[in-house]
Amino acid sequence: MAVTETTAGGGKEKRDDLACCEQMARVFRALGNPTRIGILRRIVDGQMCVSELRDELDCSQPNISQHLGVLRDRGVVVSERDGARVCYRPANSGLAALLELAEMVFEVEHPD
């Protein structure tokens, strides 16, 4: 959302801040599902296709595809075609740091 209107007293900055907060809220809502977090945790180290994620997460292919659709719509993951397969990777390298920070803040142990 682009903001071009400027008002007295810093109105543009407040709108920019609100837009930023709205964008972050959309991403955090997308990550508010354990399967989606599981998907992101697996692809931060390298791209994976739906069948690989299905095997890793023990979910159905349609279920994984639906979750990937939400993550893609929110700009969390991007897809790349690899022959007949579609593979996914994080849209931003900072997402790995976000997951690490969340694990630290919530004292979650990451399985190695």
C-alpha cells in the first residue's frame, strides 16, 4: 500500500506505520498455523517441493498445497518451477532469523 498524501503533524508517517503494521499482521496471521510454521522451518535451509513437504510433515498433498497458497499469498514463500515440480523457498532470508528468534523467545527446542 503506497501512501502519497501528506498531512500536518506527521500524518503520512502514521499512515506508513499503520500500513507496515497491517502488512506484518497479515504475515503473522499466516504463520499462526503449526503446519505453516513447519513448512517454513523446513524450507529455510533449502527449497522443497510439495511431495517432499508432504513426506516430511505427514500431511496430504492438497493440505500442503493449501497452506503453501496462504504463505505465497502473504509473501512468505515464493515458488519456482523445476521441470514438472513446483518447489518453494522463503521469500526473504530474514525469515530464518525470525524463526530462530521465535524459538528463543518462546524457549522452543529445534529438533536437529
